[in-house]
Amino acid sequence: MVNNFTTYICLFDIFKSMSTLIDLSHAIFDGLVTYKGLPAPVICDYLSRKNSKAFYEAGTEFQIGKIEMVTNTGTYLDCPFHRFAHGKDLSQIALEQCAELDGISINAKDATAIGREYFIGKDVKGKAVLVYTSWARHWNTAGYFEGHPYLTEDAAVYLRDGGAKLVGIDSHNIDNTAGQTRPVHTTLLGADILICEHLCNLDQLPESGFKFSAVPPKFEGAGTFPVRAYARLK
């Protein structure tokens, strides 16, 4: 019995080591413009290695960084507080909402208005639904901000009613930014469904059979923050 259990554990460890992690997030750097009109992050030294020499023995230097940025920077997660004053902030969402979620990928490459027809027949209940548009190819260019793909309100209602847990997109915004309303944010965040925007590398995902994670720091009073989003292929 012990030998069988040991064998099982060894096989499980081997299986885990065979899983593949795919990074789905953009790198954040000093001066990056994520959203046109919002300030770029400033990344610098608070304590440089040179100045740290005054506090430590020779050969023992440290760097402490300082970052000034808006929360909508890089690949980020939106939670209900982003849209609703009384919605859950980043400190109140559960890990089960953003970590190790069963994921499905939706191919909407070269589409602009992505309607419910892209999701009909897909099992979205309890899933992270990631919408691949190929728009990430424009990242860090002027073209990223104009004419981007987005979900329609009808699609958001379908995903809400279907029980999706998180919806992500590799685009500038999950909503159409041509007007002043944001029906997709309103519909999804109003139903406690998290949103992950500015993803990348979604073309490397299968249609299903992967786990998705996009975990932000546990901030009180914030509704959006950068994440290291990734998928784990089974």
C-alpha cells in the first residue's frame, strides 16, 4: 500500500512538471502608455545601490525601487469597485475568482464588435472566458488605442446569464470606447464577474483544458491593478 501511494505521488509530481505555463501579460516599463490620456508609470530608485553603500558593509548593496502609476497600467484586473462605489475592492475578492480558473479561449480574430454569437454553444459556466482578437500585436503603438475590438452589451449579458466567472480580452478595452457608456463593465462587474484587459499571447492557448490565473495585490480602496496573468496547460 505504501509503495503504491509513493508511486502515485511520484507520478503526480511528474505530471505537474510536464504542465506548461504561458505568460499572458505585457511587461510594464518606465514611460509605458497603457490607456491614452492616463499618465505613464514612473519607475525609479528610491534607494540606489550606490547610495546604499552608506548603510552596509563593502560589497553589500541593495536597491529599493519606487513606482508611481495609475492602477490601470499594463495587463490589469478590474473588480466591481472599479465601476461601483459599493462593489468589492481588490481586498475583498476571493482567490477563487481569479486563480486557477478553468479557462476557455474564444477566437474572435480580426473582429471588432464581438457579439453573443461567438459564445453560443460554449460552456462558460464558472469559467475564465478569454477572448482572442490578435489586437495585442498593436501594443505600445499609436494604433492600439483606435478602432479596437470589444464585446457588445448583448455578449456581456449572455456571459453573465451563462455564469462566467471572469472575462478577459487582449484589447485596449472590453467596451466600445467611442461613446460615454460602458455597458460591458456595468453588466459584468455588476454581477461580480471580474474583467482582465490588455492580455497577450492568447493565440498560444487551446480552446479549453487550461487553468487561468490573474491575481492582484490585496489593496483596499482600489478596483483595478496590474496582474501577472498566465495560463497553465494541463
